[in-house]
Amino acid sequence: MKQKTKGACLCGGITFEIDGAFEHFFLCHCSRCRKDTGSAHASNIFAPGGKVSWLSGQALVRSFRLPGTRHGKSFCATCGSALPDLQMDGTLLVVPAGCLDTPPDIRPQARISWESRACWDDGLSDLPKVEGLPG
């Protein structure tokens, strides 16, 4: 079933709407995704055949492709927020979960590239949970 999902970048300069069904949601721990996000993993949702409509700020969208790989990303030129990116010659829409304002209708299905995870990415579920910022 197709859905429409809305999202935006951090500064609000770019807003968009996704038209298409989310089929996969993976947390990727590969070194490229860690560098790409500055975090333990990328949280990407995949919508084969999905379309993105830029509601505002399309001129601010930038894309990067790592030469010699399939790795790519789109982001806001102002704030750097990750944005939806058409890949595989436009047949696959990759949506960073954190840029969505509408909750996705899918949950993460797997942690992929687990063997290449960061050395500090073990036992994190045991850490204390703090409401808001510490201190």
C-alpha cells in the first residue's frame, strides 16, 4: 500500500513528501555509513519505486556519491541534514529515518554490516536512560 510521508531538514529550509511504500528498514554499521552519519549506524528506510516531492528548498539539496561504490547521500546545503536520495539509477529511494516528520509505518528489520561495527558499539542497550540532556 502506498503512503505519503512528510519530512524536513533541521533548519527547515527543505521540506518534502514521500510517495511510495517502505519495504525495508536497516541499521547499517559499515564504516561508510558511520562516517556518513557521524554515529554508530545509519538508519535508512528503502522504498523501491518511491518518489520524493520537494515542497520547499529543492535548490538547497546537495548530493554526494563515493567514487567506485554504490554509496551516496543527499543533504541540506545549509544545515547538513541527511535527506532522501534516489539511487540505483532512480529505482530505489533511500530515506534517512531521522529526517521524517511523519512516523514511518515500518520498524527496523536488521542491523546490517554488524561485523564492521565500531569497537564501542557493544552493550549500548545497558547504558542508563536520561530524560532530556544530562546535567
